[in-house]
Amino acid sequence: MARRSNPDQNPTLRGRRLAMELLRRREATGMSREEVARQLEWSTSTIFRIETGRSRPQPGNVRTLLELYGVTGPERDGLIQLTREARQPGWWHSFRDVLPNPYEVYIGLEGGAASIRNFEPVVVPGLLQTADYAREIFRNGPIELDSDEVKRLLEVRVARQEILGRDDRPRLWAVIDEAVLHRVVGGVSVMRRQLRHLAESAQQGKTTIQVVPYRAGAHAGAIGAFVILDFPEATDPAVVYVETLAGDIYLEERSDVNRYTLAFDRLVAAALHPDNSVQMIERLASTLR
């Protein structure tokens, strides 16, 4: 049964909102981070981590900040409550032994997203992978994992996919390079099932899959895989997620998000129509030997 999750109660989104609210209130006072740190005898790096969402402050520390900023009454109480909610563990907390902290952040953001735009040039998007396909990806990935770690990561992948079964599920728009369809992962039978699963997923409401064919030539996806996450509340600006071996990157500046949005739009323009994309996927699944 799919987890019923209210995005508005998502601790990752709560933490992100808290960080933005604290930043906004400091800026309203005209104080710099250095001045706040000096007055509270905290390190400047502590203020930076709080305001960028890199750390989840204790309610007492938030109360201290708000007193310095002159925030009182119901506004102060609401922000302290937001602090408590942001510190609640998400379902992924139980997998922290195999999940790096930046990826935990991504899972939280994904779980609260209203729409997910994903480009993948090499593998099937994680939300659309079958268990057998995902297992092979983990086994043969850039990081050497033992069998228990593979099993745990597979459990996370399957749990992540449950958001597509929610009543309030996000809109998923996946654009993949044709190479993804031809790369046989896990053998012919595994790949055939994966292709059929892709075709079936594209028939569901709120899921669009498009293929950029080889004949499109050079395209905007040369930058590599990326995900654009949009959220239901105006207070939660869009974020771009890029996964690298050196660490995950989150881009929130409007100019950065606009660049990736333009790249995604160009990929959509270069890709086959969704109906033609499904036809290609089904054809390859039927001819795979």
C-alpha cells in the first residue's frame, strides 16, 4: 500500500521554509551574519548553515534568533512550531545507514514535489525502474556495495516509487535518450520487463515519457542527467538536483533553475511525441532477443 504523505507536513520542506524565513527576518533587521554571530557569540558558519538549511536548529536556538530579530507573539510561536516539525524524521530516516545525507535531502524534496521533470541519458529514471533493473544498477554502479547494501538501497528505491501511487501524486515528466532503451541492463528478460513497465507507466495519468531519438543528433542533454522539482506552495521555490560522484548539487537560484528549465524545454522539443515514444518503447520490447 502506498504511503499517504501530506507534502505540507514533509520535514524536508518544513526545514527549507524555516531556513528561508530566518534569512528573511535577519535581512529585515539589516544585520549581517557576522553581526548576528558576534552578538550571540556563535560562529558565522552556524548562522550560514541554519539559513541555508544545512542544519536543523533546536527550537531554543531559533527562539534566541527571533528575540534578536524582534519577532514576538504568534509569529514567533509559529516559527518555533515549524522548527519542531522540521526536526521530525522522514520515513527514509530508517535507511540512514546506506543513504548519504545529501540524498536524504533529495528524497524529502521529491516526496513533497508537485511536479518532477527528469532527464536521463544513460539509465531509466529511478521512479520508473523495476526492482530487477534497479538491483543491477546498484550492483554495477560506480560505488562498490555488498549484498546487504544493495538490498537496503533497493528497498529505498521501491519506497520512493510509492509517491506515484498517492492520491496527491506528483506530475512526472521523464525525458530519456534513446540509448537508455538499447542498453541491456540485467539481461534480455530483465530489460524486456523494464521496457514494458516504461510503456505501461506512460499510460498512467500524470506521467509523461518522451524519448530523444538518435536522429536528433546533438541535444541539450549533453550536460548530463538532472531533475527539476517544483512545489505546490509559492513559498517553496523550484530546485534543480544534479547527482555527481563528488557530491550531490542543489541549485535554487532563479537564474540556475531557468537555465535547466530551458534545457529541459529544448529536450522536449527534440524528443518524439509521447505517443510515438511509447510506440518505440513497445517495439523495442517486442523485438528484444
